[in-house]
Amino acid sequence: MIIEGAVLRRLLPAGLGILFFAVLAQPDRALAAGEAKPFAFLYVSLAGDADYAQSKGYTGLVLRDRKPPIDGAASAIRESRIIGRSAGVKFTLEHVELATAEDAADQVASHIAKTAAKAVLLDLPLAPFRAVAGRFSDSNNVIFFNIRHRDDVLRQSECAASLFHVLPSNRMLTDALAQYLKSRGWKRVLVLAREAEDDQNLADRFTASANKFGLTIADRRAFVPGNDPRERDKNNVTLLTGGARYDVIFLADGEGEFGRYVPYATFRPRLVVGTDGLVASAWHWTWERYGAPQLNQRFDRRASRHMSAEDWAGWVAVRSVVEAVTRSASTDIATIGKTLTAADFAVDLYKGVPGGFRPWNHQLRQPILLHTYNAVIARAPIEGFLHKDNILDSLGIDQDESACRLDRKTP
Amino acid sequence: MAKLAKERAMSVARLSCAAKFFAWPTVKIVGAGLLVCLGPAGGAIAAGTGNIIISNEKSSTLTVLGANDTVVKTIETCARPRGMHFSADRTQFYVGCADDDQIAIYDMESLELVGRILDVEEPETFDLHPDGRRLVISNEEDATATVFDVVEREFLAEFETGEEPEGVQITPDGKLAFVASEAANLVHVIDLEKGEVIKDILVDTRPRRFALTPDGRELWVTAELAGIVNIIDLKTLKLIADIAFLPTGFRKEQVTPVDVLITRDGQRAYVALGRANHVAVVDVPKRKVIDYILVGKRSWGLALTADEKKLYVANGLSDDVTILDTASLKPIKSVPVGMVPYGILIDDH
């Protein structure tokens, strides 16, 4: 029983009716010593991170205003108070902001030593992220979480035993879209991709997904944002979308400045999917099934904004560790790592199917939401797609094709 | 609901089954159903209105079914009505409205709103203490269980729970209250005399609702995402067994049990399997599934008639209620109700 301000206010008028005494609960599951074991999470970000700079259109419109997902992690810590009470563990969250991206690994090492953190959530740009993940790849007393990057390469050739990925990879996202297109019978796809490396990679991922699920790439065209009439075949949406027969357009434009002008401007009346129109994400604030409204409201109350996919990733990273600590009754990182990748591990993702980590590359298995700006249209895996072991493994690079086989390493 | 089964078990003195039987002409006796109580036909006890109340979470209405299970009335109520419960004398019923932070009190006979308990943070479900006054409520967004006096309509106490508390079950002796925390995978055991949480029992993923066996030995709790029922031994407060469900043609992850109730004789349990669109029928002593009955989409709420011959199932995603014959284990009919039906009360005794 708790007695706090709000409760006291309610208790006082009802003073005569008090039937209970305020006694602090001391569950018998707590450690024998009565002292809760500490378990610290460390959240690492970078000062002046360009990813969180407001991106402004020339008229001053703010089209992108990402917020660091530490609120997601903090939400999960708050939710874990009672679980901690029951397990005899006190979960805490420390936030450090690196001053520079140089020697990120050294800085993180010293912060881990200072805070005695056992789990680290990395919210860093790709270069310092790689430096930190590389330095600690064989760490067996600290576990790292990727809550930001979707690049498949991090889960393939650059995978590490100490690194767990909670955001879905690009390939998981494009597989989800491909399943949906296939289920609707929209089989011929026109791929439009910006010439930037990231977008070309995303288009490659989608092409692989299209092959996997039996879609046809009607054509693949690169665009260049701009108004140069000499390049109009690469910057005019009508021209870019003409002269091919297709059911739907896959758009790869991570920046979004060109992509937002593609829907409704196409030569043929066709829908747009990818980085605009119908988008595949780990989470969306309008998702209203499987308890999601409760999670969204909890987050919104705390952070005064909608929960993004990255916020959700921060939340699920903490929740996964808390679940592993509870189920294994241990705060030892080797034990927690084994628990996370065990076949029967289950963390509630609020997406209807419990999540677990793929033992071969430590990627969180999860359903993917396909949404517009204000509604979730479908949840993948789409009904009808099957898998020999786990239906969630129909999304992403599967065990047999994986370049990363952490499950084969001897301990 | 589980609470009803328990409540009935507690009020055997008031209950004359035979009287009930003949006072309600719509009951069809199908097959050799188990006649659980053969009391003298006293006839002095009110037989209830025969009305069946269904709370519709999304349309914020109560649907009232009358004789022949047809809709006789739809009542606009407070926002997002979910859990419901009879008052101790069954002349009133309580409706928890999550989005209005209140519990509305209705008169059973007139179906008029007669009162409100205000400032109840997001009530989801609740159970009434045998003293007929203390209502123990799960407050979903607040991560608390609160106790209100339904007579004075006053706040009495608050207990911290894990996130998203859901099912509430008070033991017939009134000593303990169990509250399931969906997000924490815990069943909190509240000692109502000491006024403290005496234990947090770790159960499987997403615990939802409870049922007590009539012998007072076992507490059944559904684990929605694990697709099973956990059985807790009430003496030791430890998990002793699980029952898994898997109707033919469904995948494990589609089996999401929510409501559970056990018959008065302690022989049979019904479990609503959510996304698997079936109700499981369980042999309680053997802890074995006897049958699966196809119902509507995402079945959650359950209620049995007093004679336990009919089972009502609220189907949240097909906006209807399926009525099952418990002797033949076959559906009798489906009745369209409001949007996202949640709970069911049957006023037949």
C-alpha cells in the first residue's frame, strides 16, 4: 500500500472509513537480505547528433523533428518498479551524452565503469555505433542494444554476441511490405529510389523481398530531387512513373523531401508504399490492438508526444532485460544473454505475439505494423504466410541464409 | 464471469434453483444436463428480471437482452464501459467506465442510473467483497488497485500493482484479494485485513482473469499471451499446474485466453480463447480440455445462467454475443450487440 500526496487527499475526507493501515509491502520474494540488487541501464547519446536536428523546408516548415527515444527506455524503467519489488532487483537508468563522436568506445568504457551498467542502449550515429559495438563485441559482462539502426549489415557480417537488435532490420520491413502486396495481389512493382547509398540499399532489400515472395519488379528508377529541366526524367514524378505497367510503387527516400510529393502525382493512379504512403514500422501511435492503447497512453502521459518506433525500441530493450532477469532470477549477464535467446523466452511486445531473440543474430522477432500517417492498415506476418519453425521468421533474413551464426559459436 | 460463479456459490442460501427453473420459461432443458441444485420450490425469492446486460466498450452502451435472448433495450452509458458486477442484494449493478474515471450504478429493475462513484482512475474490472460494501477495483492506467465503499461511494484504500492491472478476485472468506498485472506478469496477493500486498506471484505472459475452484483450493488465472491457464495452489500461493489450449487449425499465438469461469460443482471450466474464436471446455479435476466450441471473433467475456445450462460469450471483434448450450456444447444463436462487447451480467436469480 502506498501513501502519497494524491492518496492522502483522498484518505483524509474518508478518515472515519479507513479500514486499512498503510504498511509498506515486503514481499517474500525479495532477497533474503532485504536489500534489492541494483541493475543499471546506461543510455548513450551524442551531443549535437544531426539525426535529432530539426529538418526545415525552405519556408521554415518542420518536416522532421525526431526526439531521442530515451523516454521509451525511461517508461519501461518506471513500469518495472513492481516487477523489481517482486524479483528483489532495483532497475535504474543513467543517461550519458558523449561530447564528441571520436573515441566513443573509450568514453563508453569509462561510463560503464563509473555507473556499473550491465546493459547499454546505444543511440549513436552509425560510425560511433560501430566503434562501440566493435570494441565490446566479445563482452560477457555488459549487453548492448541497437535501438536505432535498421541496416542489415549490422545483423549480418558485423553481428556480435554482445549486441542485440530490437528495431527490425530493413529486410524485415521490406519483407512485411512484400507479404502485404502479395496478399492484395499487387504483384507488379515500380521501384523509385533516390541515388543516395542508403536508399539504393533499401531498394535492394525490397528487391530481395519481392523475389522471396514472388512479386515482379516492373522497373527500377533512380530519382534526383531538384528542378533541373535537363534532368527532368529523374526529378519529374509524372515522367518517373510513366511508361511502365505496374500495380504499386515502392518508394525509397529516407530523407523524405522528394517522397512526400510522389503520392497523387503519379502517371498512373497507383498507391505508394515504402518511405511514404504505406510504411512498415516496429510501432505506430495509432495501433489499437493487443493492449497497445495502454502502452501509447502511458508513454504519451510521460513524454507528451506520440510513441515512435525508436521509443518503442528503447522501451522493449529494457522490458526484455527485465523479463530475462525475472525469469532467470539472475542479474548475471551471461545468464541473461542465454535467457534472451532461449526458445521459450517471451516478452510482451503489445503486438499480439510474444517476442524473443533469434539465436543466430540476436535480432528481436516481432510482428511489423504497416501504417499510413494515421492508421495501421495491417500487421505482418500476413495471414497465410507460413514458416517451418516460427511464423515471425518469415520476416527478415532467415537462419539458413544468415551470414551471422552466433548460435554455432561454442561458448 | 468467474465472479458470478463465486457469488452464486456464496449465496446458495438465497438461491432456490427449482424456483428459478420454473420461473424462467425460456429455459430449454436439453439432454441430461447436470441438475446441480434441487432445492424445494419455495417461490418466495425474487427470480430476477431475466435481463442480460452486456457492456460495449467502444460504443459506450449497455445492451439489454430479454426473453428469447432478443435485444430489448440499448442504454447510452458513460465512456468505455468494461467490468460489471451485481450489488450484494442484486437489485443494482455497477459498470466501470474507463474513459470517464467512474463507476456507474444502475437499478436492475428500472435500468435507470441511480448513482456514480467518481474519481476512480480508469477502472477495468472489479470484485465485490462479501461484506457487500468494499469494491476492489483494478485501475488500468494508474497501476493500482483501489478499494471503494459502494454505499458511501468513498475511496478507502490504494495498493500499488504492476502496470495494467486487470482481473480482481476476492476469496469467499473476504480475506484475500488477487489482482493480475498484465504487463508485469504478476498476480498480487492483497491481504485485506492487514491492508498490504503479501505476495507477488510470477505467472506466465499477460495474466488476465481469475476463477476460484468451489473447494477454495485452486485459483485459475488465464495467461493471454502464453495461451494457457496457470493454476495457483491457494495454500502455498505457488503455481502447481498449467492447462494449454490449441483448437484445431489455430496457431499457438492465436490462442489468447481471457475470461474463465468454473461451474458450482467444480467439475467444469469454460475459458474464452480470444483470437482463437473458441471457448474451451475443461474437465476441472482432470485438468483436461474436453472440447472447443466455435464462437465469434475475439471472445473475452463469459457468463453462465443460474442453472448453468446456457453460456453467454462476448465477442469483441464481431460485435455479438454467442449463446451456447452447455449440455450439447453447441452454439444456440448469436445476437448482435454494441461495438466491442466486453462484459456480461445475467439477472436470473
